Amino acid sequence: MNTIRNTILVLTAATAIIAPALAQISGKSNSAQNADSSAAIAAAAMSEGEIKKIDKEAGKVTIKHGELKNLGMPPMTMVFRVKEPAMLEQVHPGEKVRFVADKVAGALTVMQIQKGD
Ligand SMILES: [Cu+2]
């Protein structure tokens, strides 16, 4: 009888450990509050811009951007590479966007992009 009880205890403990891990893997936050604050931090770190031109073959996008604080760059219109070609499917010329740019192997690259307000 003790063996059965021990087995149940072990299974219960395993579920308690595995369930939160699975929730993390699936990307579902167990706290809406956490999701809100991380979204706010992400929004603050993003720069504003407007898509001027997209070159899917070259994997490049021309953005008229505001100040890029992380790169110490003033507002201008310039060409960026994109981290993932799929990013160029998410936006279109004329659209306002929020994005994160960084230097990757010496090339200014859009790391993250989303439609602006
Ligand atoms: Cu620039």
C-alpha cells in the first residue's frame, strides 16, 4: 500500500514541476501581468519608423526611422537588412512600424518589427 501512495506522491510532484515548464515552452505566460510588463518594456525599446520600400530578394527594407537610441543614430531614411526574410511579409510600404535594429556582422539589421499605431 505504501508503494502505491509513494507512486502517487511522485506523480503529483512530477506534474507540479512539468506543468509550469510546459506552459513556458508553449509560450503561454502563467501571469497576464508579466506579459503586460514585458510588452511595455519591449515597446519602450522599439524605434518608430515608416516603411518606404521592401526588397524581398535582397532581404532588405528601407525605413524612414526616428531616433535609434540604442545605435545613437538620428532620424533618417536608410536601408536595413532583416534578420528573417519572413519579416518582409509582415509589413508593407507606407505602413508605420515599431522595430528594433542592431548591428549584425557590421550590417544594420532589423531584429524585430511590428505594425505601429
Ligand atoms: Cu539610420
